[in-house]
Amino acid sequence: MTRRIVSKRKSLKRSSFYQGLLFFFFTIGSIVFLILYLWIFKEIDESILSIEIQNATARSLKNEIDVIKNDLEKLNRADVITSRARSELNMVIASPETLTVSMNRILASDL
């Protein structure tokens, strides 16, 4: 009968040791996975933030391009070019010249 009690105590000690070991590894594993989760979350958050910054920069550059295109369209108008030529370059508008072409009637009939 004493043999049974001794073997029970050994199995209880062994079971307690395995449970302690299991608890230890579970605790360490939980801490490692929590740190890993937080690291991945931080990396994703930084990536999303950088993407938002790049999108804001792209929108700002697109707006600047649109403003420059509008200025170019405004400057390409004929009345703006004429007024700038008069005021800044002191140019005057040339009076139109008329050309008269006279053809000989004999040569005109050959056409």
C-alpha cells in the first residue's frame, strides 16, 4: 500500500510540474504574441499614415497644376496677349494691307 501512495505522489509532482511548465510557456507565449501584435499594428498604422500624407501631397500638387493650367489658358487669350504687347513691349497694331492681284484676261481663261 505504501508503494501506491509513493507512485501517486510522484505522478502528482510530475503533473504539477507539467502544469507549471505549461503555464510558464503559455504566459511567455502570450507576452510574445502581444508584443508581435503591437509591433505589426504600429507598422500598419505608420504605413496608413504615410499613404494619407502621400495622397494629400498628390491632391495639393494636382490643385497647383490646375491653377497653372488656368493661368496658361487665361494668358493664351488674344486680348490678353494684345494688351500685354501694348503695355509691356510698347508694340502697336499694324494696319492691315490690301493686295490687289490683276490677271491678264487671256491667261485667266486658260485656267
